[in-house]
Amino acid sequence: MFCPKCGSEIAEGSAFCGKCGAPVGAQAAGAAPAGSAQGAASGSAGTGAPAPKKGGAKIGVIAAVAVVAGVLIAGFATNWFGLAGVQPKEAVEVPAASQGTGEQQDANAADGQSAETNGSAGDAQGDSQAAAGAAVKSAVEAYTWDELSQISAEIGAAGDEAAAIEVAKKYNLCTPEGKLDGTQVKSVTLADGTQTTVQIVGFAHDDKTSGGKAGITFVFGDAIIEAPMNTTDSNAGGWEASQLRAYLNADGMTLLPEDLQKAVAPVDKPTNNVGETQEVSSVTTTSDSLWLFSFAELAGPIPTTELWGGGYEWAADIFNAEGTRYKLFNDTGVIWNDANSVLVKNIQGSPYNWWERSPDPGYSDYFRGVNSDGNPDYGGSAGGSDGVVPGFCI
């Protein structure tokens, strides 16, 4: 008798194969209920057909795993388990870009700081552009005072005179070559009805009392009034103590149209505020909205060995400490001892002498001035009446 499964010889009457353990004889036929999978398999074995290989079991396992995986996937997709959308705590507190090594986190932090800085710089640039957002027009006359104030802020922030002139060129506030020739003029109607003009004399020249540079400086085209510097023939206290200074910064300001008043920026002006003196230390600063030009701001530099034939080096030093020549007067060739038409100013249509703010340090009663021919080396008694030609900044 042989085993129907492995073919080994077995003893007659044995119920199982001694080698492979397969049921034989009657046991093989009745090992499982009829119709069951095991019964069918045993029946097949009983007929001598090959038994299924173990690979069939693997297929069943794979199928079962696939079913379980499908259930899990469906469960997560439909939030059966209440877990969909849950994130680790670290993902909420730490941006994904900064998850990594310490070096990476440091680099990312630096990048973040750089981005923040760049953002701030962008905001500042936007503010600057907004502050300087006037449309470009053909000439000074075409701008409003508000627009000129915006442009002035851009010029004042340019960094140096060369950069300031480039901004001025962009807005047609000077010639294409970057020069001032006296044609950069704007009309002004004073509160008393006087029709006059102002003209640009410089860019980023004056220091604002509040800090930074005033972008544009103007001078009136003609005298706005005729007045004495003081009620007496004395220059004691210089420009700072003068009655004309007090007038200009009070009643004088009210002569300006309201939109111009709002645009004016007080600036610091250096002047001999002693009067008769030989000391350069007499030059101190005052804060002024409307002011008069100094001798050196019109004509400087004053040559120390040539002033009045020599021997007045100390006077030249004092004058030169009172500021530097403005661009208009430099570009049009104004010098300290010669007449120049750009300095000719009128009262009621006729050329007239007009005041400088510089006291004559060699005398107790004189201030310097410009004569009717446009020569800036002129002296007038403080109690005398001359033209008043103010400057101002915006």
C-alpha cells in the first residue's frame, strides 16, 4: 500500500502516512464534511490530483492585506477615525522652511531677518516715492508749492550735491546741464496784493533746524518791502538781535500766500551775531524761516589778503564763516567786489540797494548790502532804509 500524496509505502490498515502524515484509506475520504473546501481538496487528493502549492496561501495573504489597506485608506480619506487634518505640534510652531539642522535654521533665520529688513526698506522706499511723487513738469512755474515740497524732500535726501542736482534735472528745476541761470522762477502774489517772483538759488545747501538738508532754496526776485535793519544806527547783536529779523520771522511770514507759508522750512543760518568784532567766534547760528543772505553766500569766498586793499584778514575770516556761495551765484559768476546783473533787485520797478544780514565787523553801525548795480560789497547804516530781499527754504 502506498501513500496517495507522497508515494511512500505504508502498512496495510494504517490511517495516516508515516512519512508525510497524509490521511489514507477511509480517513482520507471522511476527513472533512462533504462540500467544504477542505473536503474538496481531500477529494482531489484522493483522486490522485496534485495538491495546491503553498503559493496559493501567499496570494490569500496579499489579498487580505490589500483589503485591510483599502479599509485604512478609506478610513483616513473620510475621517472615519477622526484623524484627518491633524498636524504635529512642531509643524504649527515652526515654519517648514526652518525645520532642519542648526546651521539650516540659523541660515533660515538670517534669511527671514533679511526679508524683514528688505521689507522695511521697501516700505521706506515706498514712503520716499510717495513723498516725492510729484509728476514731472516743464518748469518751476508749473509746480504747486506742495509738489515742490515733495520734490525738495527727495532732493534733500539725495546724499550729496551731485545727486541732488540729478534729482533737480529730472524735475526740470535747472538746465539740462545741471546749472542755474536765473530762469528757474515762480510767480508769487503776496498778501498785500504785490505781484513778485521767487527764483531757485541752490539745492541741498541749507541745514534744516529739524535736521537734514533743505532740498531747495529760493530768493525773491525783487525787494518785498523797504525797511531799516534797526531803528538806530547800531549793529550790536548782529542779525540775531536785529529788528528786521524779528519782523521777517513774524509779520513777514504773513505776507506769503498760505500754501507757501506751509511749505517753508526753518533753517540754521550762521552769522556774526556780535557786531563790531575781530573774532571768528562771533559767528553763531540762528533758526529762521525768512532770512537775508550773507556777504559770503552771495559773493564768497572773500579773499583774505585782498579785502578792501589788504589788512582786513580778520574781517574776511568772519565773512567766510557766515556760509558758502549758493549755486545760482556761483553759476552766474558773482564775485565779492564786482557788479552782477543777477544781483540787481528792484523796488517799484527801479533798481535799489538791498540788505545782507552780515554786520560790518569793522564798524558799530553798518551792515553789508548789495548796491543798485548788483555789487555785493556795499555798506549801509543800520538805521537807513534799504530793500528787503529775503531767502527761504522748502
